[in-house]
Amino acid sequence: MATADAIAALQARFPELHFTPLPLLRYPDGRDSGQYWLRVPAERLLEVARFARDDPRTRFEQLCDLAGVDYLNFPGARERFAVIYSLLSLTHNHRLWLKVFVNDPDPVVPSVTGIWRGAEWPEREVFDLFGIRFAGHPDLRRILCPEGITDHPLRKDYPLRGRGEREAFSVVTRETA
Amino acid sequence: MSSATSFQPTTLMRDETDGDLWTLNFGPQHPATHGTLHLELQLDGERVVRCTPHIGYLHSGFEKLGEHLNYNQYVVVTDRMNYCSPICNNIAWHHAVEKLFGIELTPRCKAIRTIVQELGRIQDHLLCVGANALDLGALTGFLYGFNPREPIMDLLEELCGARFTVSYTRVGGVVRDAPPGWTDRIRRYLRQDLPPALEDFETLLIRNRIFVERVKGIGVISHDDAINWSLTGPVARASGVKRDLRKDEPYLCFADNWDGRGAPAVRFQVPIAYGGDVLSRILVRLEEMRQSAAIIEQVIDMMPEGPVNVLADEDVTLPDKREIYFSIEGLIHHFEKIMSNRGLRPPLGEAYGAIEAPNGELGFYLVSDGGNAPYRARCRPPSFMNYQVFPVLLEGHQISDVVAILGSLNIIAAELDR
């Protein structure tokens, strides 16, 4: 497990956070998939992320992906939203996933754009599709959905076929433009 | 020629308060925007001071759809993501799904998938470099890129019946085995059609002084910035980032002992350029096509016999059509897999699988609640990640460089917006 050193370094630096590496997946025969995640509280995220990027044992120079998940109906889930940071170290060629859990009514996560600039659009996307705010983001606007939509379509309580936005879409004609 | 390579070309910016800037809306409908992209450009004369991209015109909720389609059905949607090389999206999707199910593919399936993935890469790069030339006014280059794409379409059609929306992979395998003589026709294509086409391509573009002057030193991004901006694929490699998932996280035939009998991983070189500009990206892509051809030749030499799908008793693949139509067991088995209250049941958990797609790292992050459709099907699209750096690359350049940079990033709007 190449990630073990990185996790050990994070545990040593942040003993108060009690990092326990959990596999993303455990197969029925007991093996795990070799991909591990750590739970990070939102208020400590920036510290952890900066350390993960800069420490020579972790060196997660790249934020490979940033995704939101709505665990509303997920079996056994106690928290609603997770923002998942998929970190990648090109130096050590290992990956680690960080999860930050947030809840209604006002899900806020600090923005990591100051650490990885590549987080800019993915954070906008999560804001657009899940309604999770990223505090400190330089330009937090909707990115995929048009202006004027108030819902967040990837939330689990949003129906697949929408809430009639398609029918209510205003048609611009020469007269109304 | 602009030589702005710095990230904050403030020297080129005029004071905005003097009201001397022009706003130009570039797109959404414009032949050089590769789909529907909308750029809001603030111009000082012909120089771009600021660029605000507006995306989302092709947003069709692919990730939401993914939560309602089962693991085999969704492959059809992945075809529609990067339509330059749909086969690579299929492979990426099922690579992640197989990681979730914990399936080890059969050697023949790995070989076929490797071949088509590299064919997809050639197909994608030919179009990308050709379109890049087209945007800069070199129509001939575009046509020379399109000619050798055609036989790849034919080869894919032979394989799965569709030229374009191939939907070729399935959980634990592929739709059907390669037809007889298919590998010979690929070999003929790689030996007879592709090399002269690439030669012509290079002569037309790289040895063309006008073209080179248009692309050299344009849209430069440094090694560290490329990493920090989450760039992957040819765009990152053109900035000197040594990263290729085929080498770093080997899968399919890129891993040692891929057939379980000690076969070596295919040998190839990862082309790296250090310029970080449009020309470097084109050079990297041109060389990658040659490497892909070499990979395919090796895989054809080692092509194993045997089944293409994992065995039926592993309970993950659809049975063969002959079995479905001519035996009752096959029919029952088929229904068990198809019916929405049965289907394939992965373990509860999450998995991330990524492949080196032509544009960069194409990955899927799957969350499974144990049901027959994913709970969440996050796609990590290389276009989306690569495009966010575009306004930064553009600042300080001439308006005629906009299309040069845009073409070199190879933004596919359908993948960008999903």
C-alpha cells in the first residue's frame, strides 16, 4: 500500500483528527480495492489539504477530481452531503480520497482553490448541481445549469424529469428580446 | 506574434475604467468552437484582456441519468460524451464498473479493448490536430486528418455494427468477439494507410512555416501550473508532465502478466514535450499516434485465443445470444440479468477507475448502494478539467490565437457539459 506512508504522515501531523483510513470498497471475499479515504471536518480542510500538498511524504500536487454526493437515501448514511476530493501525487504515484461531510440547511465547505487552482470549476459544478457553497471561492456561479434555475438537479430529492423547467422555459422572440 | 508566457500579463491590460475595451461574444454558434461554447471576450484592439467562458449549452444531465440506468445500459450514454473517440469512453466506464464488481477480464477481452482503445486514440488525435489546423485556416490539413479516420470507422463497424456510437463494452466483456480477419485488416491499415497519412500530415503542418509561426509560443503553460490546474493527457505532457496512466497505473495490456500466463506489458514510449505551447501539444499528439500504432501491432502479435467474456457462472455477463434463443437456461439467465428488479448487484461501496483517454484522464467515481444501478456515477471529464485553464492561457493573446489555443486543448462540448 503506497498510500500508507501518506496516511501515516497525515495521522502524525493531525493526531486530534483521529484519521482512520477506510477502503472505498470492500469486496464480498474480504479484499479491499486498494483505494482509501479519510474523513476531514470542514473547518480543518484547508490545513489538511495544504499539508497534503506540500509535505514530502504526501506530495499530493494535483487535485484529480472534486465531486459531490448526496447520501440522502443511502443505506446507513447519517450525513447528507459529501464533497469528495480525489488527490493524486505524481511524485509518489499514489492516490487518496478526502471526504468532507456537510448537512442541510446551509452546506458550506471552504474552497480549496487557493491550494489547487484546478478546483475552480469542479467547485462551481458541485455548487450548481448540489447547492453546496464553497466559502472563499473567487467566482462562485452556476456553471452547467442556466441562470434562473433555483433547484440543484443532482440532489436525490430532485426528480429525474425535472420540475417542469423544460415547459416553463421562456421563449425569446424578436418582439420580446 | 505574441510571446506572452507569463501568467499575469498585467502589462498588456488597459485600465478598464477608460471604457476603451470591446466585448466580443465568440459563439455559442461558431464553426471554430467545437460544439457549443460561448466565450465572452474583452478586447483591447485585437488583444484579449479577459475571457469568460460560459459552458453548459449541451448539459444533458448524464450523471443524473447514470443513477437511473443499469451498469450495461449507461454505456450508450458514454458514447455521447467524447464523440471523437466514443470507444474510449465505453472502456473507461466499464473499467470503473469492473473495479466496482471486482472482475478480472479474460485475456482476449483485454487484448481487444487495448486495440480499440488505441484505435480510438488515433481517431481522436487525427481529428484534433486536423481541426486545430482547420481553425487556423489550413483546410487541407483537416482533410488529410479525416481520410485516415475513415478506415478506423470501418474497423469499428466490423467489430460492433456501428461506426460512431459503438457501445461496444459490457460488464465483464464486450458485445461480441472480433470477426475473422479483423486483426489482419488493422495491420494492413497500420502499415499501409496510416504511416503515409501521418507523414503527409506532418509535412503539411509541422514543416509549414506559416502554420508553425501561428502555433509556436502560443498558449504556454508551465509544468507546475499544468499540475496545479489539474491538467492531464497530451496537454499536460506537452508541458513536461511525465504522467500517463498506461504506465503509472497500468491496466488492460499495459500491465505485466495481463494474460495470467506471464505475458509482458506492451512496450511503448510516452512522448513528452517541454514547450507547453500549442505546437508542443500538436507534436505530442502526432507522436502518440505512432506509439499507439506500435502498441496495436504488439497486441496483435500476442493476441490470445479464448472467450471474450468472463464465464457465465461469475454471474456478471449477459449470456451469448445463441444461448438465449436456443436454450431455456440461457433465456432464464438472460432475463435474470435484464429484469429491473434483478440485474447485476455490485457490493456496497465506492470505486474510482480511470483510463488514459486521448484527452487525458477519463475516470468514473461510482457509488453503489448495492442496487442494479449506481447510486452516483460521477464522471471525471478531461475536457472540463482542461478547459478551466483556457481563460488564463488566452490573456494577452491576439484574437486570432483564440482558436489556436481552443483547438489544441481539444475541448469536446458534450463531454465538457455532460
